Amino acid sequence: MEFDLQELAPRNRYKLLTGVVVPRPIAWVTTLDENGVVNAAPFSFFNVMGSDPPIVAFGPSWRPDGANKDTPHNIRLTGEFVINLVDENLAAQMNICATDFPAGESEIEAAKLELAPSIRVKVPRIAASPAQLECREHSSIEIGKTRIVLGEVLHLRIRDDLVNSEKFYVAGEKMNLIGRMHGPGGYTRTRDYFEIPRLNYDEWKAQHDA
């Protein structure tokens, strides 16, 4: 089946792309509004884009009526945000934060989340998250109705039992993160871990010529 995306309605493009590009990691983004109210919202158009400097990107959409969402509004206001990663234990609370609460009403209380202070930014983090990335907005790009927020990671916090601080090794297979799948409520677990050794050219050639 072939699809010319330029010929499709935006909703149909969205359904196809989010069905094909799976699983997607989830950025549970906390921000502060002008009144100091903490907003928390999950985004699955998200990933780390580089390490020198450390850059993350996520894509907050617009509201159906074309109005701005709280997260990009707050980031433009303060220039700061925290990405909290989502493990399986936090899935239900994260899902509550996906509800479209009115502007200025915090999802934190509705989801019964405990906050903790960050180190490099004023925006608090979600205490139960296994890892948090404190970020400063680098830039935001708007291409039509697609918006991408680029953030420089200033500080990374990982739960002690998940990282070897001497070797800088993260036991990602123990984090039990969840990923976004297709459909309005589709998710997946990351427990099904496997390894494929990476070969250098000589190793590959030796196997190929055998």
C-alpha cells in the first residue's frame, strides 16, 4: 500500500506515522507558568538528538481549536523544562496528565504526584520518575503546524540502582520504561531486552568470507 502524505488530511497522516514509528519514548514534561503553577504533560514525539552539546527534542502540538498548549507557552515564558521518563509504575498517573486540563490548572494534584526540586532549573521534577533531564530551551522550530522544541540538557538525575557512576553505564533494561504505540491508548513495555554484538569491519569480513 502506497500513501502520498502530501495528498492526505493531517489526521490521516498522524494515524499512519504514529502507527509506523513505534515504540516511541515518552517525555513527561514539567514546566512552570507565570503564576508558578506546575504543569505536567506527556509527549511521544520525543528523543535525544545528540550529546555534544546534549540536545533533546520533542514535538508539542496545538490544541484542536488552534490555541497554544500550556507546555510550549510555559517554555517560551521561562526557557526551562524538565523531561521525566516514565516507568510502568507511573503509567496511570502519566495518562491522567494527558487529559486536556484547562490552562492554569495543574495536573500534579489530579495525578497525586510528588514533586522535588531540580538542581539547574527552577522547574521541579517528578520525584518518582526513574530519570529526569533538566533542560534549557535552545530553540523552537515551527514548520507549518508542526512544532519542535529543542532543549539543552543541563543536568541528568538517574536513580542510584540504575546506574554505575564509575563506568557511566545505565542499566536501561532495569528501568522498566514504557513506550508509546499506535492508537489513542496503545503502550508497550521495554522488558523484552536482547543484544546483538556490533561488529567492526574486519569481524564482519571474517564472518562473511567464512
